Amino acid sequence: MLEDSLLDEYEKKEKCGVFGIWGPKEAAQITYTGLFAQQHRGQESAGIAVTDGKDLNGHTGMGLVSQVFTPRMLREELAGTGAIGHVRYSTTGSSKLANAQPLLREFSLGPVAVAHNGNLINAQLLRKEYEAHGHIFQSTTDTEIIVHLLAKPSHASKADPLIHVLKHLQGAFSLLFLFPDRIEACRDPYGIRPLALGRTREGHWCVASETCAFDAIDAEYVRDIEPAEIVRIDDSGVSTRKYDVPAPELAQCMFEHVYFSNPASKIFGQNVHITREAMGRQLAREAPVKADFVMPMPDSGRSAALGFSKESKIDFEEGIVPNRFVGRTFILPGQAARDKAVAVKLNIIPDVVRDKRVVIVEDSVVRGTTTRSKMRAIRRAGAKEIHLRVSCPPIRHPCFYGIDFPTNQELIAYNRTVQEVADFLEVDSLAYLSLEGMAACMRGQPKDYCSACWSGHYKIPIDQPQSKFYFERDQLKMF
């Protein structure tokens, strides 16, 4: 099956990143830089849409930001004073050009471009309803459903069509809409995915998934866009409004801090590096071990490893050199190929690890096969003992809110004890950070965060679990 073959080929995947800016003549070039700074959030495709005040224009392509755009394209073909952009890893719909964003469409009120970070859990229901009424979809991503909602005549005629549309959406969404005269930026009521508001030195307002994008364009982080808030950016500046929804608990994704986000970013009001270092300190308190040194698994395990080293008073040592020319997620079929991929991506330094008792700090373990390949490589390099410490709890449940975790049967920790996982990974000892310990490292209250992938508690009920490929499956059933 299509889905099974693809699910078998990854450990964990990024989601998406969005960026938008209003006002500067070089809006596309600035958006390019903002996307480049967030490339870690998605490496499958990239796109930019621009406005000249009357019409919209855009370009999308498969690959990295630097592969999709040229300086001439940004300067001439994408000329405009307002722009939004998107880097994608698919959480709904497969990796193909038709699913690249921003999606640029025409409807009764004019052109619109949409960029989406998240996952709609009622996407299948909405799409079937609209297809039954004759709507034709050009992609297999849940983002296109939002455009069809906006284009529905009974919705478009509302006093505030966008608010009316957002009330129909269930799940995680941080959205950027580009209209000829404005940008609209909004978050879901649970605040699952991050979205921040910034301002350049020249006074131009901008929005991004991560604040590291503001650093890249020399802009100032102003604040997070609030859950259930819509921020409008146009020639008159910034205005804000809320849409009337029940006030649920927050469900900010803690995995943003564990793995996805750039260490320099401020996510949900706190710096990622400092948070990861606190997780490493807590992990050292919960799972001490005698060893010669602490070694991070590059790159997202580095901050936690530093915290573990400081708290345990065990020396910090770099013994793994990542290949910077290999993507953050290396996909190859079969375990033998994955083992070779690890050898290409991570170079173990034998003179560092040989005959040593090593604490390896990893951010998370999902399927386990890639992690086992890493541990085997360290063992072959001569390590005497390998003690794996993971800076989050065991991942035992799938995510339906925008992280591409497999079904629970594909998760190594599902229905397995920690010792059984340690045996599979071929390490001398294994320990995870407790959920309580991880929550203690967050600035907000535990109830303000989503822990579904660890606890199985889904704050937004999942009535019909669905995979990222369900629209492709529906298409295949037609033939």
C-alpha cells in the first residue's frame, strides 16, 4: 500500500513554516529570507505569493527554498509590496507540486492565497460534503478545503467571511491569507501551532511560524498571535479581532520545544534552547548514570545534552559530526539503506568514543529503527557502554494536529516496556524524561499544553482518525 510503504521510511518529520510581510518594495526577497530561516520546518516544497495592490501572483516548487527561487524571479516575476510564503512537509496529502503552498485561487470576492501550518481533523468530512455539491479540488491537501469554504456564496456574503469560515475548522491551524489589499493571520482556538507577529526597523509588520525568521530579516519580535485571534495587516497598520468560539483549554504543542523549532526561536513565549537545556537538567536528575562523558545526537539533542552535562557534572563531548549537506530527514527504503544513510549523515569520531562509557542524549525516539542504526554506528566505533537518555517521554500515540507520526502500531514505544525498547535499540540502558518533568520545564501550566503523543489525551476529540494519504485513497477508489 502507498501509505504503508511511505510510513516505513521515516523516523520523524517536520511540519510547515509560514512567513508574511506587508509594505516593503522587496517583499518577495524578504519573504525568501524568512522562509530560508525556517527551512528546518519543511523541505519538500516552498512557495511565495505576492500582491501589487490589485492582483496576486505566485510561484511554488518542489525542493528547498534555495532550489525553488532565483534572484531574478524574486526581483522581477514576484514584484510586489505584500507577500506570504510557505515551506512544507506534508501532514495531509503526498509530496507533489499540486500540494505546494501558498495555494493561489480565484473566487467571487477576488483572488486569495493561503499558507497553512497544522492539520484539520474534519478535513475528510468537509471535502466529501463539498464534492457532493460539485466542487472540484485540484490538490489533496486539507488547505484547499479552506479556500472552498471561503468561496461558498453563503459564506462569502457574510459581514466577515473569514470569521465564518474559521468557525467551520477543527484541528490545528496557523494560517496566512493574502488578499490584494491585506494579509490576514490567524490561529486556532487551542493555539496548537505557533505564530508570531514582528516589525522591521523600517516599520513593516511581519508574521512567522518562528521568531528566528525575524532575526534573519533584522526585525523585532512583538508578540505571539493569540489563539482564536485574527490579525489584519494592511496599509493602515495592524488591527485585530477575535472570532466567537467556545473557550477551550490551550493545547500548545510541547513537541515544538522538544524537536521541531530552531533553538534561537521563542515559541509560546519561551526560548527553545533554554527550554531544552532545562529538559536535559531534569533528565539528569531523573535518570543519573555513571559515564565518561555526555554526547549529543546532532542537532536537536545538543541543548538537552548540555543541560544533562551541567546537572550531572559529567563532561560534555562532541563525538558525532553531522554532514551539513544532508537534509534533516533522510528518506531511503529498507533498513540496510537507512543504516547507510546514518553513516552518510552522521560521522562518528572513533578516537573520542573508543573504550568510553557514553551518555547519548537524543530528543526523541519514534519508530526506533533509525535510532538503532545510530547506536550500532557508535558501538562499531568502539564505545564501551552506551546509555541513551531521551529528553521527552515515550511516544506511544499518533498525532493528528500537524506532526507526521505513524499509527501507534508503528511507534517503538507502543505496548513495549522501556527495557524492551532498550533491547531493540541495543543500548546498555535507556531512560526517558517523565511527562511531569517535561511539563515542569514549560513556563505555562501543564493544562496549557498538548501531550497527546505521550499521554493519549486528545484535547480536540478525534472522531475519525485519518492518515495523511486519505485523499489519495479516495481518488484511487474511483478507478
